[in-house]
Amino acid sequence: MSTLTTYVYAFAEGGREMADLLGGKGAGLAEMTRLGLPVPPGFTVTTEACRIYLATGQEPLGLAAEEARALAVLEQAMSRTLGAPDDPLLVSVRSGARFSMPGMMETILDIGLNDRSVTGLAKASGQERFAWDSYRRLVQMFGRTVMGVDGDLFEQAIAARKAQRGTRDDHDLDAGELALLAEEFKAIIRRETGEDFPQDPAEQLRRAVRAVFDSWNGERARVYRRRERIPEDLGTAVNVQAMVFGNLGPDSGTGVAFTRDPATGARGVYGDYLPDAQGEDVVSGVRDAVPLDQLKVLDPRAYVELGDHLRTLECHYRDLCDVEFTIERGRLWILQTRVGKRTAEAAFRIAHDLRAEETITADEALARVDGTELARLMFPRFDTTPADMPLAHGVAASPGAAVGVAVFDSAEARRRAAEGQYTVLVRRETTPDDLPGMIAAQAVLTSRGGKTSHAAVVARGMGKVCVCGAESLTVDPVARRFTTDTGVVVREGDTVSVDGTAGTVHLGALPLTASDVGRALETGESTGPLTEAVLATLAHADSVRRLQVRANADTPEDAARARALGAQGIGLCRTEHMFLGERRKLVEAMILARDDTAREQSLAALLPLQRADFTGILEAMDGLPVTIRLIDPPLHEFLPDRTELAVRLASSAHPDVHDRELLAAVERLHEQNPMLGLRGVRLGLAVPGLMAMQVRAIAEAVAHRLDVGGRPHAEIMIPLVGTVEELRLARTEAERVLAEVTARTGRGLDLPIGTMIELPRAALTAGSIAEAADFFSFGTNDLTQTTWGLSRDDAEASFFPLYLEKGIFSVSPFETIDHEGVGRLVELAVEAGHAVKPSLQTGVCGEHGGDPESIHFFHRAGLDYVSCSPFRIPAARLEAGRAAV
Ligand code: ADP
Ligand code: MG
Ligand code: MG
């Protein structure tokens, strides 16, 4: 081929390093060709050509000529001519973007057939039925995807033909009937579009390529990209490939194979095989495939050869690979490969095994898993007894436990999800049109199809629970119900439990219990290959990470739990939670106090309670740092609701004096914007004695722990500081109390005193603030609110959905740290703080501390630790490790 090639590459010219240009499928086909695997020859039209076409509405200059040249080379290699009347070359036209989007875009098979070449194909293959079946498939696919005809019209014509014949199986239609079908299809196309099905093979090819380009902007492809966060502007490549035929009789067939089990990660070749069929039949789940093992019996030679190729691929890609293959009259062809999608469980096991086999390093194994997957494995599972009889068994296609109400179509799943209901989408089989419903539902249940059916592949990719091929169920989407083989009827709205790990579905809501992984993480003991893989991977993460991981915890119980899960201290201990319940009355009394004596009395009553809280937490975290934040929220949060009080007073014959005082206090403390009001350090400075009481409780708890031989490491954290003056005043007050307790107890109590950085002004003046601070803790929740000028509680419910849809955010800035804005402030503050005080300790205690992507950012920003809720600690440890390799 000419060296001037720009938009077209023969498979033999490409390779895996060219995936941006050739798409994942094209790069895989090229790489396999390079490895000498049996790949039907062909060429790839680049994603760049697609981008130009989508931007301008026109194919780039020179593309047609390049395609023609590549086709000529292909024809020569195959010694046949596209669509020639006798023995025609046929090709497939296949989409293939940079990132795999299974089933999201179009593929058209058997291009090159027309009224004349169909008889040539019949003669050359010696199979008339096959030739006409291929032709009707082409007219059908072309009509639907290229010419935009409603696919149901073709399906109805097939159903009518079968009814006339008195059969339900496509296979019973003979050559004559298929020829009639092809005619009917052409008539449908003419009727629907006013145009004839194109007989010219070159025109077929040209239009098919365009249709694949256009499919990039199809509705379901867009939905999928948004969900998978695949950029909108990549475009797709198009692969044109010589057809091979799996539907030439019992010595032919097609299948999908994995180098390991993509559901569990277990070693050993795994897959589905469908004799006498075309590739599309497997993926669509239209016919039920047999386990790949059976190929050993059906065609031992092809089976061995396939095994060899799978090994070659796994060695080469050093990871789980999957392939689509076709056997044409005993000859094996590989039609696609990629590094396969897998469940969270399989991800951990495969990475661990490949490391044990020395195929990859421990660092690589760590990079192959992520915190989101680990969190998924920690989800609870069903606590079933043998008495819990399932409604049905199916294929355990994607593991996990889900409870929801049964729904029977995508629209209903979305409608109920919008109302906050959990749903289980029940279908006979799914198609790409079901995608929105699959996203909305908690689980997917189908009555047909195997582990490689659409439902299984897509659910696995999304980490959604899925049981497929539950064949004993009769699903009736029109009546909105399914029936079991014992006659149980489950209607729309009935609650079911789907166990994607066991492959069962149960009536009602089953109880949940901790997962094996969750338990192993708390006890440190492995109970099988999965927990062993998780613990080993996490141990490696711990050995390489620089970021420490602390917990946000306010009680001794949470602290102990967090510690068991690997927390290296507490990064945020909120004290206001300790003022709820019974103690509310004491806080009320403090707020209502008329004079210093009354206030001091109520504070004195709070002191021993707070001291006991801190003692318990310091004990649970003995030897590790515990950062205690002084009271933060506005005081009115501790008082009753204003309207409620006013109503109570108005409707009572003898208004309560206390209520009246309360209402006055509520009104006095009322603020238009409490989030920006009297809270944090402002409160500590405004309410005499409050801060001193809290510091005294901390100091006395520390002294007590020292007395009993403990190793307490309390740190005092002042919230919402905007200027160093505030911090200086607070610090002076705290140091005064510490000195006083030191004098009284004889215990040296110089506790670190630091501040939260959660206002832009604090970040911008971090250099001066650092002079009065021993540490910074970034409160990225408030920092995000104040930097963006938006309220999390209001904005997330009101306009965030719109912003996400319009692409203004790709993810909520409260979920993943906004690198350029809020993140920039963090970087500035760390830098300025360290310039003034190199020993300054820095950490983050907002929700972002447990978010995988944000953790990588904090690692790069040079923080010392992240702090997150106890449940997220293992995932945070893992991500901190991944950030370091
Ligand atoms: P998807 O990306 O949705 O998997 P593919 O491009 O892989 O779409 O094509 C769909 C099916 O068509 C595949 O299962 C494949 O086996 C079959 N197919 C594609 N090209 C050929 C070919 N040249 N010969 C035989 N079958 C093919
Ligand atoms: Mg495919
Ligand atoms: Mg805050």
C-alpha cells in the first residue's frame, strides 16, 4: 500500500499502539495479524476520518481513493472480487472506537451480496440455503442501520413466514422461503424509504462506512459514553474485513472465549460456543450457546488451536483477554480480541494470580484494580438459609446482592428510579435499547442468554448485579409479569431479591450480611482465593503509599472499626454530634443563659460528658493521632424549629415561659445564610467559655489517658478560620487552658493546635496562617461551597442534574475535587504553608478524602494524609498505593 496512506490502514500495517487512530477493535485485529494469528484480512478507516466526517458532514478528501486501493489489495489477497456474480468476496463493516462500547454502534455483515452474487455464493459454497440466509441478513441489517427502516418490520415478516411454515425456529426456513423473505425485505425498504436496496457492492460499502460513522452519535452510544465518561469527540474507526462463515453447517460455528473466567477470575479457558451460527447470534443471546468445553468434543483440533491462541494473547497482553472467533468448515478464525472486562472479584484474583505467575509485577497488579471495585466487594451479601427456596436459578453473570421491585421495561425502571425506588429489570433478553433501564435498575434478570449475552456483558461492565438465562421463568413484558415453573406469578411492583453471586432470584427482600471481603478486611484473615488476593494487594498498597489514611469518626465504636480497617488515626472528630440527644437540654441552657454564672453552670455540666467522649475515642485510637475539631455549626441547629415553636406558643392557652425564651433565642440567632454565619471559630470567639470548656475536656482526657499508661495523641482543630487573627486569639485561649490543666495535673500537655482551611481567604493567606498553626486540614466540603459560591444541600438537588447533562460538570465537584479551582487553592495553601513552616502537617477531611480520583490529586499535591468515613478506608488505602506506583 502507498506510503501516502492517511485515513486507511491494512490490518498488517497497524498495531496495538495505534488504538487512538484505529480504535480498540482495529488495533486488536492489527496486533493479532502481527502475531500471526488467523485473522481474516481487511483494513481500518481511522477515527480521524470519522471526526472529519462528523464535523463537516463530508468524507475527507482522498478517503474514497484510499478505500478503493485498500479494497483492491484485499481482493487480491482473497483472489476474489467484492460482490462478483460468481464466487463473490463479502466483507463486514464493523465499528470500533478507542474504548470498547459493546453493542453500542453498528456492524453490517455480508456486504457485497446482491440479486446476482447471491447465486454465485450459493454455487461456490454449495449451499443454497446459506446463501439466501446471508442475503436476507444483509438486506435486513442494511435496511435497518443504513437506510433507517424500523427493524420490527423485518422481524414481523420473519415471524409471518415462520407461522406460515408452522415453525418457531429460523433454521426450518428453506432456501426458497429465505429467497422470498429477501424479496419481502426489499419491498419493505422500497415502501418505507422510496428507494431500492442498492445492488452496487461499492455503494453498499460506501454507505455502510458512513452509517458506522453516524452511529457514533446514535442515542444509545451517547447514553453509554456519558455513563462510562468516554469523551464525546473521539469518533469511531471502521473495520472492513473479509467475511468468514460460521453458518455453513455442523462443522462450522462461532463463539466467544476468555483466557480466564471474567466473573470469578478463576484460571482456565472459559466461554460459549454456538454451532452453525454467525457471530451476532451469540452476543444477542437469540439462541442459547453451549459451554466452550463442548467444542473439545465437536472439533478437538479447533479447540486445541483456540487454546494456543488464547495463551499467546494473554502472554502478549499480559492480562485477561477475550476473543470472538468463528470456525468455517473446521478452520478457525479470530475476529476480535481485547483486554476483557471483568467483575471486581475477577479483577483482584486475576491481578494477584498474574503476579504470582510472574507475568506482571506487584506494582502492576496494584494498578490493575481500583478502590471502586474494592468498595463493591465490601458490599453486603444475602444471608440465606437452605430454606430460602429461590424462584429460579440462572447464570451468575455479575455478582452482588440486590433487592428491588420487578419492572418489565426500561421506561418503568427509569420512572421508578426517578422516584427513588430500587428496581430489578426483568426481560427475556436485553438489547442495547434497554441500556437506560439497566443503568436505572439495581439488577438485571433475564430468562435467556449465557454469560456472554448482552445483559451479562453490559451489567458486568457497569458493576450491576445480573442473573441471566433463568430459563424456568416465563417473562411476559406485555402483561408485566413473570411466571415460575411452579406457577408463582410475580407482577410489576412485587419485591424480588437477585443474587448475582449464586445466580438465583428470590421472592421478597432477603436479609443482608457482611461480605467475605468486608469481614476479611476487619479480621485480617483470608478465607479463600478472593480474600487472599484482596489482602495481598492491599498489603502491597500499604507498603508503597506515601499518603496516610485516617478516619472521620466521632465515637469510640467508629474509631475501633476504622482502626480494624486500617485507619492510622482520626482526621476529623466532630464534637457537635456529641451534643445531641439528652445533652441538647444542656446546650439549650447554655444558649439561654442570662448571665455568666448560668452559662458557666451549663458548660460545667457538659464538661465531664465531653471528657468521657474524648477519653473513649483516645483509648480506641491509642498511639495514633486524633484530630478533634471544636464546635462548628451555628447554635440555632441545637434549638427547635422556629415555626414549630411559634405555632406551639400561639395555640397554647398558657404559653410556657421556657418556650417563649427559646423562641426569642431562635429569633435572635436566626440567620439568612447560616452556612456563612456565626459558626466555626466565630462561635468560639463569640460565646464566652465554650471553647475553653472543649479544650479543657480534651486536655483532661489526655491527662487521664496518660495517668492510666495510654499513649494519647490529641490534636486541636479550629474550624472556619479566615484570617490569622482569629486563629491567634483562639490559640491563645486554648494555650491558656492547656497550661492551666498542665499545672493542675502535672502532665505535659502541649498538644498540636491547627486549623481547617475551608475558606478561599484562608487558602490565599495560608502563609500567615501557618505561623499560628501546627497543621492544616483541608475541609474540602466547605471549601468547595465557598469557592464555587454554591450550597451543597440546595444545588445538588436543584441544578446539578442539568449541569451534568449539559456537560458543565462531568462529575459533581462535591464528589471529586475540582482540580483547577478548589484543587488549586489546596496546592497554593500547601506550598505557602510549607514555605513558612516546613514541619507543617497537612491533610484533608472532606468527603473527597475517600474518593479515588481525588486521592490521586491529594497525593500529587503533597498532603500527608486523607481522612474518610470508616467504610471507605480500605479503598482509600488502595488508591493511595495506586497513586504512588
Ligand atoms: P461488536 O463491536 O458489537 O461486537 P462486531 O464488529 O464485533 O460488533 O461484529 C458483530 C458480530 O459480527 C461479531 O460477533 C462477529 O463475530 C461478527 N463478524 C464481524 N465481522 C465478521 C467477519 N468478517 N466474518 C464473520 N463474522 C463477522
Ligand atoms: Mg464484537
Ligand atoms: Mg467545614
